[in-house]
Amino acid sequence: VEGKVPAKYSEVLLGVTKASLSTDSFLSAASFQHTIKVLSHAAIAGDQDPLFGLKENVIIGKLIPAGSGFTHGRFSETEDGKLESIVHMDDYPSLTPEE
């Protein structure tokens, strides 16, 4: 189509286990397999989960990022065509236990 840029992709075939553990979300990865290993590694590394996916938001009981819960503009495209997150963890209040 004139004036449009075709979508870019690269084929990657992963098994179910590898695919589930290859996510940026340690909560999502821990919910599938190797829970203790994944959570221990995340705790030692001081990781923060960006909570971009459906599964991790369901796990913590937050509105899922789909439908009315979806926030537009979470990512921007850089000059080289890669997506970059424009949402920063500082933009979210700390998760505190309900009293």
C-alpha cells in the first residue's frame, strides 16, 4: 500500500516451557514452571515487573491491559524501528497490601 511501511518480523520457534520462561515478566514466568528459581533470581537481582501483560495483572488483581484497561502509548518507535517502553515504573504508585 502506498505510503505505508510493511510490518517487520523475525521467526522464532520456542517450546511451551522456553516460551513461558522467556518473558520480561518474572511473575508470568514464575506462574508456569520453576517458580522458586524464577522468584529467587528476581529477588536477588532486584528485578521489577513492568506489569504489561494480562497474566501478571491478573495475578496481582489489577485491571488487565486490554479493552477499557488498555492504556494507549505504552511504547514508541525509535528511529531504527525498534519499540521502546515509554512507561516508567516511577509513574506507578507502590503496590501496598490492602488493610
